[in-house]
Amino acid sequence: MTYWPNFYGLFSTFLLLGTTISIAYTNVPQKKFFNGNDLSYGMYLFHMPIVNLAMYLGFYDNYWVLVVVFVFTFFISFLSWKFIEKPALNLK
């Protein structure tokens, strides 16, 4: 039996590709998941400063940091949506 060192990388690449295509072509209303909250802009806007803060503080050696950064980014994005973005959109 020979060992193929790139098997896990190749497997995870195809798994990610299949998941991405599956999500892209699934017609699920957004309101079902987020009740009409659009957190995508906040996630885009705040993720890098939070990642950079974690790296500046020296938290880059553990995998749990990824979970903490995601949760913190989600929380900040939710606050941004609730108190800044949504009231600004209601002014239209």
C-alpha cells in the first residue's frame, strides 16, 4: 500500500467545491436563517481588523482562535446591523 501525501488536501478541496456549489444553487430564503438581517457587509468590514487584533495580541497558534474570531466578528456585525446599518436604511 502506498501513501499518497496529497490525498487529504485533494479530498478537502473537492469537499469544499461540492459544498460551495450546493449552497450556491440552493434556493433557501434568507429570512429563514437570519430573520431579514443582512450581516454580510459587517462580516466583510470587521473580519480583518479582528483577525489582525488577534494576531497582534499573539493569538495565532491555536485553532480555537478561529472560532473565537468568527464568533466575535459575528457579534460585532450583528451590533453594526442593529444599531447602524438598519436605522440608516430606514431613513430612506
